[in-house]
Amino acid sequence: MGATTVARQCTLCEAHCGILVTVEDDQVTRIEGNPDDVLSHGYICPKATAMGGLHHDPDRLRTPVRRVGDRFEPIGWDEAFREIGLRLRQVRREHGASAIGMYLGNPAAHSSSVIYGALLRTVLMTRNFFSASSIDQFPQEFVAWRMFGSNVLMPVADIDRTDRLVIMGANPAVSNGSVTTMPNAKQRIRDVRKRGKVVVIDPRRTETARLADEHVAIAPGGDVYLLLAMLQVLVSENLCDESRIRAQCTGWEELRALVAEVTPELAEPLTGVDAETIRRLAREHAAADSALLYARIGICHQVTGTLTHWLVNTINAVTGNLDRPGGQMFATPPIDAPRFGKYLPVGHGAWTDRSGTYKSFRSELPVAVLADEILTEGAGQIRAMITYAGNPVLSTPQRGKLDPALDSLDFYVAVDMYVTETTRHADIILPPISPLEREDVNILFPVFSVRNNLRYDARVFEPPADGLEDWQILARLITEVVPLPARRFTTRAVNALLAQFSPMRLTTLAVAAGPYGVLRRGREGLSVAKVRAAAGGIDLGPLQPRLRALIGTKDRRVHLAPDDFVTAARELLDDARRGNALTAPTDDYDLKLIGRRHLRSNNSWLHNVASMVKGRDRCTALMHPADAAERALIDATPVTVTSRTGSIVVTLEVSDDIRRGTIAIPHGWGHREPGVGWQVAAALPGANVNLLHDPSLTDTFSGNAAVNNTWVTVGPAVTAPTASDADREAAPTP
């Protein structure tokens, strides 16, 4: 059989780079960048080449499996769904709707199947819904809601037109953008440098920092102080665009009062950045023809995640760089979610976890409480779980409690391609077909793309006759849990009805009715058929100013100074003046632990693809040479990293790429558990850094996990538990 080449996207990260997949004799023989792709223009990173490895992986599940003792055995689809329905309905009947919990992992957002994930969440009617959003982006959504009236209105960095780019807590050279989809971020950054200047503010000299004009090695947790001091300079030196502020915003006077005394000299010892650098950063931002502060996950992972993202948006706003080319902007996607986001209820505080500590936000609870909500007995206890495309045992802080918690459930069903550290606890695993066996039009990432576009994912392989797509699995779960009269007869009819509403059909209708669609613009308008026929998607032009039409606040103004944000910032400053700064070591813990990414790794997804894990060990503890010397630690030797929550053993990597007093360890590793189904990953397990993080340490407002606020000690390797003995004893026995 001859070779064929199919154009589609790599769906492993938010960039969704266009790829050309060549197949011969039913084997992927080559994956390369698609030069016709309207957003990535032929660029791909190494992750894209893993798409073939994932498809052909012998460890990937092809049929449903059911737990029998300590192993899994194949089960038919119909039998699996019948058993799932019986077990879930029994739990709901005996204990109520909230006795069923659901966790949605971020791969769900990489296909339009997320529509059915949301629908399943709705029909479950449970308060115990969790997602990866409370691990990595709740602060950004919370700030968007409070400032712009909608959590959907997270601004996009207009990187292609800015003259000055300042990056905080993000590494787009590796991630290719997040909540700002920017394939080939490296080249885009180089292009900014040709026009102006790029600054990276980060405790580590990241891959992005190596591309920049300037690297500011801030102390971890110092970002909020730095931005307050920059605002003080902007205000005191009259560098703000007051006419634009008064036309667009409220809260200007309150903001001025807040920062009046937060001088660069005050911030210097709190940030590790000298006062003159802080002044220069503020002045250069104001002086640029267009300027952009872009912050991402490293900021979300702090107790001040919400406050810091608020200040990022505020600095862009007061310097006239909000909703203008080269600043923060809002896309006009083919399905215009930003326009309708203000009508979606956020429901902050509509309910709480059972301890009363964490409020719901956009109808979900922070994943920080998941283990406790399973283990703590009483009304509302989670007794059954559904997980979809998530591995929270590795990806969330949980004190080592989530393993026994999942084992204690009455029933657990997972929608996943693998037996992972999480799904090994499941009673039934339902595997969707490979991404290369699906056709799709992604509806989410155009909302956050640096250029308006729509692109199509063609199937590379025909799916097996007995294979189901993600949405089909979720649709069958919906019919099993939704109340139906005469279920024996009606289930089949409802399944047949849902089968007519595939995400592709829904997307086709939504695109036709969207701002570019044929129903609005006639024959010249956009349709999925036209996108399907295009070699690399359809370019819909640069971002345009449109906040006035989108904003959802009651007064239709940007709220620069929400009262609770201002109060929290004042309390933070008062604590710092009393010597309790976020950057100050606590007790005997003297190193601040931060995370880091690698170009060939994507959370825990790719560690079973040999080409992605070959070469040197990447689950290492990065430490400054002076810190290593003080502790008599030697490069490339194992060390024990200990926090109040637990200890792990990892290999030490000594480098001056990281600031003194800081240590960086990547997440997504720890493939040591018995019963996992990925053999390559188990051979190179690494360590689960989330065992070091306290789940109760969260962003003050949103409950997002604050994993960049963990203090640790590091010493020579000793035999260490994966979680503290105290936590092991505290965790109830299943």
C-alpha cells in the first residue's frame, strides 16, 4: 500500500500546530509541520512527533476493561455501560446526587468532546465537580470575572504586534503559549526583539529567558510586590494614560491610594530586584508605543495568583495597553464564546466544600479538596467517581491521600486511554479511540489565539468498528445517569437521538451562525465545509478592539480596584512590613520550590513514548551552584527533597540558570505505582513532586493549588517515604 499524507493538528497542547501525517502500511512513518497552516506556518515542536507513538502504543487500551481482583479483563461496551448505569444510579438513589463526583482533565479541552463533558456534568447535578482548571488557571478566570464581568474574558497577548513584551511566570518557548495560543513562540519572540524589547521576569533562566533581551531573576513569590511597586512608579511619575483610564475604567483613585507608598525601595528586599530596575521596568513599559505584560501558570501557582493577575491586567490597562493592538486583546472566534460569556453564571460561593473552606467557582470546587471529600464520612461524601482524561494522583497536591481515597470508593469509572496512576483504581475503564482516528474542529482554542482562525482535524486512520469517540462514551454515560422512564425501552431511543448530535454537527451549525458564518454573511461566509477543504485552515485576520461589546460588568467599565482585592493587597503589604513576606523562608525550610516544563514532556501524558523520554533524566532538582556547595551536594547525585508534607528522592542538577534560594522540579512524574499499564514510563519513573505540596495551600480567592509557595530543604539522599508518616497515619484505611 502506498504512502498517504493527511493534514491536521497536533492536539497535545494548546498550540495545536498544523502537522502533515504520513502513513504507509497502516503505520505512521513521518510527522512534519504543515507550511500551509494559518497559525503555525510549518512549525512543530518534538511533542508533535509523538502523535504516532501514542497511536501505535501497545499499552494503549483498545477495549473497555473491568477490574477483576488485582487485574483488568476485557468487557463489552454494552455490558460495561449497563453495569456503570446500575452502580451509579444505585449510589445516587442511596446517597444523593452529590455522592457522585467528577473530575475533568485538561486533555478534554483539546477536542470538541468537551461539549459532552459539560453536558454530563450538568445531568449529574452534583456539587462535587472538579477539573484541572483549579490546578492551573482559576486565578486568571477569577480576575477576568471581577474586572471584566466574565470568566471567559481572559485577555490574549497580541504578541505579533507588540513593541515590548514582558513575560512573568510563563515559558512560551516550551509551552508555545497558554491562554494565548502562539505556535512557534520562539520566532514570535525574536520578531518582537526586532521591533522592540523582550523581558522575562522569572526565578529561573528559562528557555524563553535565553531568547530575551533581559532576564530579571525575581525571588519566587515576589511578583505581587514588584507589580505594586511598578504601579507606584507609573502613578507617581504621571506615566499613566488617564484619559483612557477615565473613559474605560473605574477604581482609579482607589488604585492610586493603594500604591502610594509601595516604593521600589520598599519592594527591593521583598523581590530581590533592585529599586532602579523596578523603576526602569515601569518607565519602559509606559514609554513603548505598545507594551504587553503576559503572565501565566507560574503566577497562578501562588497564594497571590489572583492578586498578581489583577495587577498584570491593571498595568496593561493604565498604560493604555488594554484592548488595543500590541497589548492585551480579545479574539473574535468563529464560535463567539467571548460575546456570550457574560451570560454564563459564575456561581461564586453558591456552595462550598463540606468544611466550608472553599467556595464554588463556575460551578466547581477546587481539586485541592477532592481526597478529603471522598475520605470524610457524612452527608455529601463522594462515594462514586467519574474521571475523564485526567491523572489527579500525579497532577494534584493531595498528601498521598488520593490513592487510598480512590480505593475506598463504592464505584469508579474512568474514561481514559491508559491504566494510569489514577485509573488503576477504577472498576471500569472506557478507552476512547486515538486522536488520529477522530475528525474535529476545535472550538475552544480559537477563543485564545493570537490571530482569529478556524482549522480542521482530518482523520488519519479509520476508527475500529468497535471503537468509540470520547463524545460517544460520554453520551452513553449521560443516558445511563439521566432519569428515564421505562429505561429498558427508552435508553436505546435516547442513545439514537444523541448520536445525531455529534460535536461535528453542533460545531457546523454554530460556525454557520457565528460572526463569520454563512447564515450572517451569505455565500461568502464561513462554513465547516470550507475549513475542511482548506489546506491549513482559514485565517480570519488579526485581533480587533472589542471589549466595549464584550464587557459584562453592570456599569460596562473595567473594574481596576475591586474592594476585596485592594483590602487583600493592603494586608499583604502590612504582613511584609512586619517581616512576614512571601519571599522569606519559614522555620527550617530554606529553599522555595517552583515547577518547570520540558519541551518533550506534557504533564504525565508522553512518558510512555520512548522518543519523548530518551536521553538524560529530566525529573531532576535544579539548584544553584552556591546552594549546592553550602549543602555539600554534588551534581548528578540523588538528593532528598523534604517539605512539611512529604519527601521525594530525585537527581540533583546544579546550574546557575536558577536563582539562589530556589529549586525547580517538574511535575507529571512518579510512575512507580504497581498496576500501571505504561511500561516505558514505569522504567523511567521519576518522582511525584506533588507529594511535597500541601493541598491546603491555595490561591486566596480562587482555591487554585499554590504549588509555587512550597518551602523545602534538600540534603543527601536517604530512604524516604513518598508522603509523611503523619499523613499516612491520618489517611483513613479503605
